[in-house]
Amino acid sequence: MSEELLQDETRQVRSVSEVTGMVKNVLESSLPSVWVEGELSNFKHHSSGHMYFTLKDDKSALPSLMFKFANQKLAFRPDNGMRVVAWGRIKVYEPQGRYQLYVERMRPSGIGALAQAFEDLKKRLADEGLFDPEHRKPLPEFPRVVAVVTSPTGAAVRDVIRVVRARAPMTEIVVIPSVVQGADAAPSIVRAIQALDAWGGADVAIVGRGGGSLEDLWAFNEEAVARAIHAARTPIISAVGHEVDVTIADFVADARAATPSNGAELAVREGADVSRRVEALDRRLSGAMRGMLAGLSDHVERLHTAYAFKLPREIIERSAQRVDEATRRASSSVAQLVAARRAEVARHETALRLSDPRGIMARGYAAVSVLPASKPLRSVDDVEAGGEVRVTVADGRLDCSVLRVSDSDGRTS
């Protein structure tokens, strides 16, 4: 071997740590987070709280670990021989020069295993008291603002908006966007509920999505979502899937709706319901007054026919006259009260018609909201030049770009 070749080979020699570092850089930078399905083996739950195991199939094995902060959120108890689906990143453990999967989320594989995980978490949360009726907050009778935590592009949000607009046009709807399916769904729903509470502007919230498979709806069976709903100060209606679908969120929410449309019906009363309620109260009051007057008349009649009052006729006649006067006054009071109730109902109906946004828009006005969150535009501070707004008029809407923003004095920001 020539001296020149020996010197060239010497320049190429690298340490074990350098080679391992090169492999680590290439492997970790080129592989994204992945879902891996396999069977648990060599499972060990260390005293530190971390879990060490191997994911294997009939051809290969993948060393894996799950740190304590991640496995504390598991809704089931892993064990050897169980098939699971794990999500995480492939990294190199340099001291031993091997690659392994660092798991951040894990669930049982297959519908049967998911159902078992559902029952295990349901029992554990029930034992903690999260489903107890005393924790449920009452829904407001006449909410001014209804929040919807769901996908902003799904069918569920359109169903909720349609029902609320038909039943109570004056009610404001605020959509808080969230991922509702997949690995990122549960954390996204939790963040949306926390943002809803931090805002504090909603009277009631509908949390949910349209129908799907058990796996599609699994985010609403996650422990983190259940605890976020339980901790929320805002009353929450769980509206997940179809009528046959049941999730952990249904048990912990303040009310459960069979579908998102049904959730909207629970959240707001129909305008006609209010009128019917006033009329029912009117009938009850009139009936009570008539019953009271009938009782008084019977009492007077019994006194009139009593032997003791037959002799002093003058006393009886005076009493009868007073009763007649009282009856006339009472009847007049009832009539006035009924008239006042009817006038009140008429005023409410007129107010409803006058405040209907569609009537206002038909006179040339428009409602403006800031995209993409559809937040109502109340001030020039809510939008910047170059931003986008949605202008809603009586017969449709326009999505517009803001060219310039000026205050009431004409100053341009």
C-alpha cells in the first residue's frame, strides 16, 4: 500500500460516536412522525414511570419506549401480546447505537380492543365522579351567544347554523375551529374548549361532529377531552355522531344531543315556544283567579242561607252588595291583567320582528365579520389592511379584502 493511499484512508477514519451521530442526523431528519401497528412484547413498566417494550409483527421488531408524561394519558393498560397502534418519532439512542420508536400516543388495535378501552376509561371516570348529575350545569333558557367547537368545514357546523338561524335568528353563533378526527383531534378539541372558557363570551357551547366509525369518533373518547369538558365553566352540549353513537364526552357533558342538529335544538328555544309559554301562563293565572272567585261566591252563598243571617236581613244585603263589588273589582283586575299579558306578548313579537337581522339587512344594512374565524367586526381595531372580511346582506354574502383602514377622524392605520 502506497504512503499516499495510507494517508487518504487515515483522513477518512471516523470515531464510533461520529458515525452514530451521522446516522442519527440522517434518520431523524428524514423520517416524520409515524403510526405503527404491532404486538407488544418484552413489556416493562419501569419504576420511573416510563414504559419499555418492543413492537413486532411476523417479520420484524421495533424497540420502543413511552415516557411517563405520555403514558399517564393512556385509557387502557398495555400488556404483552396486545396489538396496539402507536404514534411517535424514530430516534437513535446513541449510547447503544440503535434506533427506536419514541411513542407519544397509543391505543388498542381493532374495534374489540377499542371497545374495551372505552369501557375501562368509562368505569375509571365514573368512579372519580365525573359523570355525577350534581356536576352538570343548567343550560340557559335564552342564550345570546352559542359557540360551536367542531371542524369549520364539516357538515355538523352547517347543520347547527341552519337550526339556530331558523329557531332564533337573533342568537349569535361563534365557531371555534377544531380538528375532530385523527391523531391531533383530542389535543385540538382540548385547546378549543380552553380557549372558549378563557374568552367567556358564550352562554352555551356545542362540542361535536357528524357521524363516523368508532375510530373516527375516538377523539371524543379521550380522557383529556373528557376532563376538559368537566372543567369547563361554560355549559357544554355533547353532539357527536348519530343517535346510536355514544362517547365518553356524552357522559361528562352538561347535556347530550343525539346529533349536531339536535344539539342546536337543545341550545336555543324556538320563537313560537316563547309565545306559547306566555299564553300558558296567562291561562293558568286566569283559571286561578276564576277558581278563587268561585270559592268566595260559594262561601257567601253558604252564609246567605245560614239561619243566623236570615233574621238580620239588612246585614246580609250589605254583605251581598260588598261581595258583588268585590267580584266586579276582581273581574276587572283579571281583565286588566289578561290585557296586560296580551300587550306584553304583542310587544315581544314586535321586538322580535324589529330585531330580526334579515329585516334590518333588507333595508340596506349588512353584517361584517373577520375571516377566517367569522368574528363579528365591531371596530377598526379588529381588522388590518390586507385582511379578509365577510359581508352578509339580505340575499347572500361577499368575501372581501380590506384595502385601507381609517378611523372616524379619517386617520389611516
